[in-house]
Amino acid sequence: MKKIGYFTKLSLAARWFLPETEAGAVIEDYREILAEMGEEEGEKKFGPPVKAVLKIADKRSVAAWHLAFAAMAVLTLFQAHHVACHEYYPMVSLAFNVMTGGILFFSLPWGPWKNPFSQLKQSKPLLASVAVLLALILGIPLLFGGLNWKAMSGTLLFFARRGFHLFEIPRYVPIFSAIFSVGSIVLARIASRRWRAPAILGLTLITECLIIISVVGNMDPAAGVREESGSLLAVIVLGLFGAGAGLC
């Protein structure tokens, strides 16, 4: 396994602790310095990468970023916990998701606005993540009959008779989605801000599953299906819009 060099570690630390524009300038400065003296000598002179970056970082800015990250992570994981503990209160859950989406949307590093058509080239892992999440976001509602109770009940019965409980899909998908969303937040900070897109899509998927599972678990076919269908559509549209903006 290839050892991660000092400059790479220092670059990651700069991207994590510093604002986007400042991190870029610091990385370029260290690139020139280390090219002259070598990485080993640079490590002796500047010390551990994190310590070297924190010496020049604004402490308030660092604290604000970690506070925002903690809030995003807690609220994202709370959504998944909501599902795992069988607490299906869609409107409360939707409110928490809007709050989480707002924090994600405005706290992650945006950088200067650029023409979206000049940013069409994306990394393969990023595009693959977006494609998988989009397939789940659009596919799960179709699988459950578009929140039509009769179609949903028939689908559940069809799979249950064959030993597969379809109900488990919206229960466990949010757990993995939450973990992936938190990871995407980290990548949006240290790699590319476009990782905001899968983070937002992950949150969209969690809320979608909450709404679906709350309707599936409701034994009254007439109770709130139309209302929840509207909420589901609103969540999907909001998530797609946020993800599209995140890719720009």
C-alpha cells in the first residue's frame, strides 16, 4: 500500500480546517516550499500537518466549521435513528429534514459562483453515487405503488409469500444513506464541493423512506395517503433541486 506523503496530508488538513480560497493559497505555498526543501525536511521544520495548518488558521472559523459539521452529522443520523426506532411521525420528521437540508445547503463551502455548463466534468465516484441515489429515490416510491394503499398491500403480500419482506427496504436504506451522507459532507469539504449533491440526495432518501414507511404502517387505508403523497413529491422535488445546485 502506497504511503501517504507529507504534502498530501498537509493538503487534506488545509482543506478541512481552512475556507476554500484560503486553503488553495496555503496549499500552493507549501507546494513551492516543499519542492525546494523536500518533504522530509519540511516535516521536520513545520511539524505534523494538522499542527502546521492550525498555526495559521483562524480559531473562530475552525470552531464554526466543526460546529456546523457536528450539527449536520447529528441531524442526519437522527433521521436514520427515527426510522430504526419505528418512530414514524412524517411532519415532525419533514421539519427536521428541512432543517438539515438548510444547514447542508448553506454551510458547506460554496466558493465563487461559476457557469454550470463549464463544470460538466465530474469524477466517476461522484456521478456513480448520484446515479445510485437517484435510482433509489425514484425507484422506491414506484416499488411501493406510489403510495396507493391497494397496490402497496398487494406488492407487500406478493414478496412476503416468497420469504422477502419488502417493508424492510425503507427501514434499513436510511441507515446506510445517513452514513453515506455524512461521508459526503466530509468529501465536500476536503475533496470537491460537488459532493454536496449526494449528501443532499441521501437526506432526501431518508425522508422519503420515513414518509413511505409511515403510510405502510398505518392500518387505516384512508388516513392521510393523499397528504403524504404530496409531502413525498415535495421532498423529492426539493432534493433534486438541491442536488442539481450542488453539482454546479
